[in-house]
Amino acid sequence: MFKASHGGHIWEYSQQQRKNLLDFSANINPLGLPQGVKPLIRRSLNFIAHYPDHHGHALKRVLAESHGISEQNILLGNGSVDLIYRITELYQSAQALIPVPTFSEYEYAARAHRIRCHFIKRQERDHFKPDIKTLTDSLRKMDLLFICHPNNPTGDVMPREDLQHVLAACRKHKTKLVIDEAFLDFHPEESSLSFIREAAGGDSLIVIRSMTKIYALAGLRLGYLVAGPGIIRQLNALQYPWCVNTLAQLCGEHVLADTGYIQKTRPFIHKERTFLMQHLRALPGLKVFPSQANFVLCKIERKQVGDAGKLKDTLLKKNILIRNCADFRGLDGRFFRVAVKKRVDNEILINALRKVFP
């Protein structure tokens, strides 16, 4: 089976090139590690000689307090992808509905566990926003529905009332709704858009969260999901021992206490995304889609430029890495994605693109 790539593939380049590479392919917080993380890791190195807390009690306690839910509603994972695979293992041999384009691992995790996938295509003319009626009308006989929120790679966010309508339809059809909120922490209205409370209070909804993107901890791998206690018990039985390492757990506790970091991140991302999109839209032959996330989807509309693969190669010569989106189901070789980074980095990307789109 064809397996898609992901952003952040810096290891395939030389050490010298990695050192100078501007990586716009991975959607990681450009502000870098929260204050105190590096000293914490140095102080905690001796713990590497011991097994991690298998249940992650301390981190679960902090997460529960942060969201106002019970520890029994939380399952930790080795990144959010680990949890996606646990979910599909629990519901193996089922039927899954996936609006595309979206994060590819929903499909690959589902197929790995003999789940039959059905797809609804988001339309470019609607800026890839899902059609709610089509979505709910397609739920009959579906066991799972995956929704990425904000959606990767398009960056759109569904209104809360639309998601509530979808959840009600899922309950009617006995379909488990999986909402992936991996990028929702970057949104200024995260608390009102999140469905964590609803997930904790029932058995029709699972919410996935990532801590690696907002806190720039991608190399440590840390995520969690929220669901009713019954679903948590079932998923916990499928998890392998010690799947979340000690340093990840300790860093997770630490960053959750630093509330000022996210408060600083959100206006920063909004300001830089606005700047980046404004200048990208000024390039002739480049279509830029609306985004409420920390990344932007673009489409090449000038044949002379070639496709996103050629553009990626051109920019790599300038030590700039973008995400070719040709392997996203529902997109083609004309699409690419760029992360929102610091102003100086965004300006380097814009200036490089100006030479390609004169």
C-alpha cells in the first residue's frame, strides 16, 4: 500500500544542510521550546536509567486539572499518531468515513486494521470546507468518522454549531466521531471550539490532542486523547507498556504550567500568518487558501513554474524546505503547504518565491 510522506524530513539531508535549513514543511511553533524545558531535561537525565511511569499519573493529573475533567477520561500516547493507530485497532474491520484532503494517517491507520475507508471530497471552490449535509447524509452504516480540526493541510476550522450538528448525527447513527485537535491550541478561540468536555461526558466522541506542535516537542513525541471512561479502558488495554518516555512526561507537566507561552504564541501566529498570506497572495500565479492554523495551503496556477515537486527542489537549493502536498488524497502536484514561522524566516521564503513567481 502507498504510504504518504510527512513534513519535517530533515534527516535525509547532510548535517551541514540540516544546520542551515529553513524547514517550512513541519508545522511546529516557531517560538521554540518554552522556557525551562532544556534545563529540566538536563536535570532529569538520570531518570533515563529507570522505566517511565507506565500510567503517567502526574501528567494526567495536570491535564485533568487544565481541562476540568477526570483523569479517567485521559489516555496518553507517543504522539497523536500513536493514538490514531490505537483507535483504529479498537474498531478494526469497521467502516470509516474521511473527508479529504486531510491528515493521511487516518486512512493508513484504518487500512492497517482492516477498516474499509469511504471518502467525501472537500471542494476547492468552497476553500475545502466540508459540506455538512453531505457529511451527515453519508454517516449511515459508518462506524467511525475522522475530522481534523483545524484541518491539515487546508487550515480551515468548522463553526462549533456545525460540529455539534455532526456529533448529533453520529449519535443517531451510532458512529464514533474522532476529532483531531492537534492544531487547535494555536487558535485564539481554542476553549470555545474544543470538544474535550463533550468527549469526557459521553461515549460517541473521541478528541485527540498533540503537545508536540504547540510546545515544539516534536522529537520527544507526546499526545493524549479524551473520551468516556469506557472507551479509555478499552484503548488502554491495547497500549504497549511504557509508550510515553520519562522526559516527555516531565516536559509535558512543565509546559502545561507555562500558560503565558500559549498566550504569547496565539497573537504571534495570527500576526505572522496575516503577513505571510498577504505577501503570498501578491505573487502572480499563486493561489492561497484561507487558514486559521499555523500553516498555509497554496496552489501553483502558472504552468511555467511547474509543479510543487519542482518548486520544492528549487527552494531546497536556497536551503528552504516546503511540503509538497501531491500525496494528500484529494490534492494534486500543484499544491504545497508552508508553516508560519518568524518574520525574518517568512521574509526569506517570500523573497525566494518572488524569483519563482515574478
